[in-house]
Amino acid sequence: MQVCQRPNHTPRVKTTAARAALAGGRIGALALGLLGVAGLACAADLTVSPSQKQTAQKVAEQGVPLSELAPDAPESHTVVSGDTLWDISKLFLKSPWRWPELWGMNMAQIRNPHLIYPGQMLVLVRGADGRAHLKVADGGGGPPGSTVKLSPRTRSSELDKSPIASIPMHLIEPFLNEAVIFEANELTDAPRIVAGPDGRVVLGKGDTAYVRGPTNGRRDWRIFRNAKPQIDPSTKEILGYEAAFLGTGELTREGGTQEVVGGSQLPVPASVLVTGIRQEIGVGDRMAILPARDYSQFAPHSPNAPISGQIVSIYGEGLVAGQNQIVALNRGARDGLERGHVLAIWQLGRVQTDRTDPKRVAMKLPDEKHGLLFVFRTFERMSYALILTVKEPVRAGDRFTEPDAR
């Protein structure tokens, strides 16, 4: 598998084939060629499924029905810094995760995928046959509706050197390797901090932590505290263990044993330099292996099959959550969830009395869809998701489904 690097925060896609791999979902780009690296992408990690390509090819021949456009879809949109493909898709379609239709709307013009940058103009063409198509117009002063061939070119503006993201990546980047569900409570037997310098029990960045437990020469570590069981709201089954991320450390000296006066052999803890801190680190905290940071792209798309579940918890011990917060779900890889899935959040309908009925009959109002989730990390039985949009506060126990569920 290709390893993605992120030099100077400016990813590069070297081949057309790599760019083509960026269309792994049902959302976000206005064309396959517009899906882009999205700022943190590794293009080779993503593929287009046969069904998605078939959908796009069909739309390429026919266009999109005008009825599928957003009611206030603009005639054109010039991409600006800060735009995301999610935001732009919402401008044109009623359902922003239906990107194959959008790809198909522009497939004839953009046979080979390229990136979408600030400064490019996207033009919506409404046909007399009741179908819509997209074109990429010359954002550098060409006449409205004129098209240009998408090919590599020199960009003079500092503003448009980086392709836009498919979603607000800065909101989930800190959680890509810090939000962790342990399948079992592995931290129970993990290396633990037993002492600090000068007898201190609270450590900061640059301090040395003394650690007992099997380090096995591994250099990079994450530091956690308080692995808490995550309970399924319905079955009450333990789905995994979530631990608070505290910071990072680097092994500087292995532990061992040393003979002391009297001939006794005493354990000597390993030395770990605290290299990063997110929360206060102290004696008793545990260490886990630090994996390579994952910057591969997320291609938002709807699940291929119906799925339903519930929110287990709000990340950070909150009681309620809103837009741009993280929640844990009681479904994971074994249930078919994958990175990039877009899910609908439902608000439970209230039980109330029908005051118009003399018998005062109790009734339950229907559940209402009121937001969208974006799955960015999956484990065997659980997942983490970002709340993209929401109308009402989200709570543990709220249910979710595929976005088209009714």
C-alpha cells in the first residue's frame, strides 16, 4: 500500500490514475474530476465502485432531472478558500451525498480527474429537455458558461495552491489517531507511568516519565487514562473501551534490573520523554503504541445497504452534542460501516396526550430526521462520527440510519 506523506501540508497527486481513485463515495464532488485530493488525501487509497461508475455514466448520457436540483441552486458558483465539496454539493443537489449524479453531469467534459481549487467557476446548465448538466467555466475572466479544458497549469494566486477539502478536515484531524476504542481493555496490561522526576506525580511536555511494563524497544507511544466501557444503549453489551487521550511520549531508555546493596535485584523503569500533551499526565496513566498518522482522504457516501443504530456517547464526556462535535456509534466494521459513510440522525418522537380527544388518548409523535453524521473512524463494533448538521441537541441513545431512510 502506498504511504501518504504530507509535506508542508500540500499533498500532490502524481498520476491521472491516482486522481481517478479519489471518487470512493456518493457525495461531494461536482464531477469525478472535481472531487480532488481534499487537502489531506492519498489518492491511491480510494476507488470508484462499479455501481457508482455505472450511475455516473448513466447521468452523463441523460443529465440530472431538474427536480433533483436544490430549490435555490445557483446558476454558477466560484470556489473560494474555505469552501468544502460538501458545501458546494449542497448548493446544487437536494441530497449532497449523491455525488455520482454530479460526476455524470460533467463526465463528458472531464474524462480525466483533476483537482478543484479556489478560483474555479462551476456553471449549472439547465437544458430544454428538463435535464441539468455542469460545466467548468473559466474563472479568470472568460464569458459566463464558457468552458475550459482541465489540465495542469501554473497558478499565480497564493490563495488557490491547495485543493479544497471534501469536509472540514480540521475538525476531525485531531481525532484521527487520538479517539480510540479498545476492543478489550488492553490498557490493563499496558505499560504504566510509575514515577516522575523529583518525585512529581504530574508531568508536562519535556518531562521524563518512568514507566514499568513491556516496551519492547518501541519508540513512539500515546498516553491514555481511564479506559471506560462503552455500553450499547439497547442490548447493554460492552462494545469496547474508550480512553481519554493525554499526550505522546518517546522511549529514551529501556528498563531492566539493577543489583542494589544486599544483593537484591530491583526493577529499573524505562524512561519516556513526554513529547506532546493534550491533558495533564500523571502517575498511573497508561501507554499504547503510536501508529502512523492517517491522512488519507475521506470520500463521503451513503451506505450501500440499510443500517440503523444508536449513539453510544458524546466524545469528551458531554451530555449533549451539536454541530461539529464527535459522537461514538454502536455500529462498526462488522456491521458494514466504513470511513466516509454519511448517516442521518433521528429525534425520538415525544409521547403526549391528544387533547382534542375526550378520552385523552396517549400517542407517540413520529421520529423526525434532524441531522447528518460523517463516519471518520471505524472499529470492529463501534465507530466515531462527526456531526455535520443538526437541528436539535444530540444525546446518547439517539438513533441513526442511512440518509435516505424514511
